[in-house]
Amino acid sequence: MNAIVLTNTEYVQRFGNPTAQTTSVTMERAIRENNAIRPILSAEVHLALITFLTYAYLFVGAMGIVSNILVILTYSKLGFSETINISYLVLAISDLCSSVIRSWGAICFVFVLTETNLPFDPSSVSVTTGFYPSQGFEKTTAFITAFIALERCLCVQFPLHVKTIVTKRKTVISIVIIFLFGFLPSNLIHMVYPLKWVFSPSKNRTILAMVPMQTPLRYIIQRALLAYYGTVLHFSALIAVWICTIFLAVGLKKKAGIRKENLMHPTNGTNDKQKERRVIKTVFLLAITYLACSIPTAATLLVPQFEPEFSTSRGLARISLVCHMFSLLMTQLNSSTNLFIFLHMGSKFRRTCFALFIK
């Protein structure tokens, strides 16, 4: 997963900045000399794809920042009489943090930025301030989505006891635990990759850069974090959301049958049941969106296990980098779509959100 940032640095170190006056012949010669990357994609096509994906990433990130701020403001006005509103609010906060940090990392990733006379090294600073924190919030978002889906599953399976099973106190405690296990471990990277002021010969000035700790502990913590975020949390959240989505699909079918029955025999509780059905459908759409946007990331994690050359240090390096960038774009998209789901499914949310722009 850290291949995106490291490949950027390695690419610049090996082949020079693509924005500089470097010919494709020189690049191909450097590739043959290093004997590490076969030019399956030409340098020009590779650079064009990476540039497009980077700016698309920044655009989606900006959209995610704006949309999640609107979700936070709207649910702050709606209040938290229902536990699901607390979960929605925290989901928006996590997505907002993810969008901000991922956008910052993408800005640092832009090749042109490395040529500016900034008082820090963008490529190395983005590792500790962009990549790892974004992983923490990304996995936090995943497990909050799983928690919301689980909460609705309990409402479907135990409708008479859900008020005692899912309470505000239990919801807050669960969210705190998710943040502790999802985001907090990512801060360990600051211990082994601290940021320090160092002298840069190329810029002839002192800049802020990442200075790796020269101890075996660095490799242990780095590998542990990569395994924890890239495998354990990612696939456990994916499996949890899949299971809960299946139960929600069954619940939606069940609610649809109840709705037909209520239309034939109306009762006083019909409106409440329709409201509950809309909530289940909203959660179902959130879960499906997360699953769809997570499939590319899962593929980039699994493919190297079956095809070793699909790696940033081997023959398919350029294709691998493009695939990783696309998977990150889809992850960023997942953090930017919740507003549109809420606007489509919730009439009360829609009215409250639009009222933010009306005095």
C-alpha cells in the first residue's frame, strides 16, 4: 500500500523529474541499466495517466471536503434523538478527515511540486502526514460503515428489542473503540519516520524532511502497519460489510412484503415502518457504495500474491502504479458520495440541508 508514495520517490530518483527536459531515450536507457522495470507502458503514457489520475483525485477530494461539511452541518441541525444520526455524523467526520489528508498527499505527489522552492520535501513529508493518517481514517470509515450496517441488521432481526440493544451510550463507545483501533495505530509511523530539519544539497538550504530511524525497530513497525492496515483491517471490514449487506438485502425484501400488506390493511404504524424501510435502504446504499469502491483496492492487494511481477519493484511497475492510483481514486470517491445518498433517500435531511442556504 505504501508503494504509491515510494514509487514516486523512486521514479524521480531513477529517471529524473518527468517535467524536466529528459528525453524518452534517456529514460529507457535508465530502465535497461537498472534492469528493474520493463517499459510495458511508455514514459509519456505513464506520466499522462498518473497526471490525470492525480488531478481527478484532487477534484474528487475537494468534492468530498465540501459534501462532508454539508453532512456534518445538516446532522448537527437535525439533532441526535436517533442513534443512527450519531453514526452518520461520525462517518462524515471520518470521511472529511480522509478527504483532507488524501488531498494533501496528492498535492505532495504532483511532480511539479517537487521543483518548487518549498521549505520541506513533499515526497517524504507526505508519507507521515498523508499516507499513513489517510489509511487510519480510511479504515475507520470502513468499520463505521460496517457498524451502521450491523446496527440496521439488529433492527431487522430484533425489532422489539433494538432500543435496548442499540443505545446512544453503546453507539458512542463502539465509535470510540473503532477510532482507537482504526486511526490511533497509524500515528506509530511518526516514531520511526520523524520529521526533522535537515540540510538539502540540491536546494542549498535547510528543509523539513522525513528522517528514518536507523534501527531494526523501524522495519518491524513499518511491516506491522502495512500488514495491519493493508490486510487485517481492510479485509475484515470488507467481509463484515459484505455479511451485513446480505442481511440488509434480506431485510429490505422483508420490509417490502410488510409494506404491501400495510397498503392492503393500513394501521397507525405504517409511517414508522416506511421510515424504517428508508433508513435500511440508505444504509444498504452506503454499504454497496463502500463495497464497490473497495474492490479495486482489494484487487491491487491480492494480485501480487498470484503474479509477483505486479509490483512496483519489478516488470509491471508502471501498470501497478496506475492501478494503485485508480484504487485510491475509488477510495476517495467513497468518501465523497454520502451526501448524495442522504439527499436522495431522506426528505427531512434534504429539507434541512437546503435550509442551510436559505435565510
